[in-house]
Amino acid sequence: GQAPTPADMWIPDFARVPIINSGLGQFAQNRNNDTAMSWQIGEFGSPRTTVFQSNILPFHVSGTTGILQQTLTVVSTNDPTGQAVTQITLSGANTTDANAVQAGDMFTFVPQSGYVTPKFLTQFGYFPSVRTYQVRATVQAASAGGNVTITLSEPINWAGGLNKNINTPIIAGMEMKGLPSHKGGGVVYGNALYLAVPQLPEEWPFLSVSEMDPDTKLSFMLSYGSLLGQNVSKVFLYQISGWLGVSKYMDRLIFPAEQF
């Protein structure tokens, strides 16, 4: 399910105004006063969700199965015991298609008569939540004979133990559908997105300075030096950074391509 912690949400800048206009149509006096004065979505909910906007969120081009909204049917998994399913083979794709699935494609199980709808389990107690189970493909996959194998970002476990995360076995006949191409926003729960920008040392014996910007916390080092006896001088600007997002504490927000 969902981590019960404060969250940060990122939306594309073009979605801000429609969301605000929709909110202002609701009777929520104090919240609407703040929104109307600032024209920002700001914070809402409990635990608190803070909303940010960006014009550089990625556009995801889906594979053919998602673009054509093909209904895919489970044929098999790579672990019938249910301990750690990392691949699902499905039918219903084009007969031969090199672009049937793209890395990053999202797939959702479709509720069906006669089948238990796969649901995420809650973080505490392992009870079925209201959220239908979704998976994310990690690699591009081609179809052959109408079958395609999706490699999953997180193992599925219905067998039990601490890693159990779904309420029912994945069996042949269950149906899945991919999402079409979209602009991707995001939600991060519990500060699970980490950025490291360490301050760099000086380049002794050359002239250099290393400073960190107090607002952005970005660190840069400027260095100047000459190659002895070669009549060559150079100026270098260095910056090193790394980031990590814990996927189990993150959601993707989907903004359909036709919205922009």
C-alpha cells in the first residue's frame, strides 16, 4: 500500500492551473482563500502533502501494447511458487513487434469475473488495500507469436513472509493492460528521494576555490592551472552529485499525452 508519512508531489507546470480551477469550484473556504491569493496548490491532507511544479518532467513513450491499449492475458510466471516472481509472460500482443514493451512501461491488472483482483497489501498487517496491483517494466521486450515477457522492477510475492506484497497468486487467464504514452509526475513518501552534492577539495598546488551555494546546496569547484613548459593554461569547473530514489516509497502520476 502507501507509506503513512508526509509526501512531496511533483506535477507538470501546465497542470497547475486546471487543478487550481477545479479546487476553487469546491466549497473549502480557508484552503480556497490561500490558493486564490497565491495561485499555488501548496499543501493539503494528513499526513501533509506538499506540491511542487516543474517544466522538465519526463515524457514517457510507451510500447505498442500500451499505445494500442491491448488487453494482455497471463500465460505464466518465472516462479510458480510465488516466492519472487520477476517476469510475467503474456499473450495478446502483436505477432512480431520489437517495441511491444518499453523500459518504464506501467501495467495494471484488470478486474475480472471469476478471478480475485490482485491488490497491494498494506504496509502493516499485510491486509489487501484498495489499490489494484501495478507493475513497472525495467527493460524493452519484443513480442513473438503474440507473446511478450515483462521483466518487473519489484518481485511479486504471494507465498508469505516479510516480503509478501500481493493478496493472490498470479495465474494464467488474468488480464493486464499497459498505460499509453504520458507525461510523468511523481509522489515521494517519507523523504525517500536522496541527493548528495559533496563539497570538493581544492586542487593543490593549483589556484582553486570550492564553494557551496547556501540556497540550492549545490557545490562547485573552480580551478586554474598551467602545464609546465607547454605554454598552456586551463580553467576547470567541477561538480559531482548522485541521487537515489527508493521505488517502494514512490508513485508515478500520469498526465495523458492529449492534455498538452
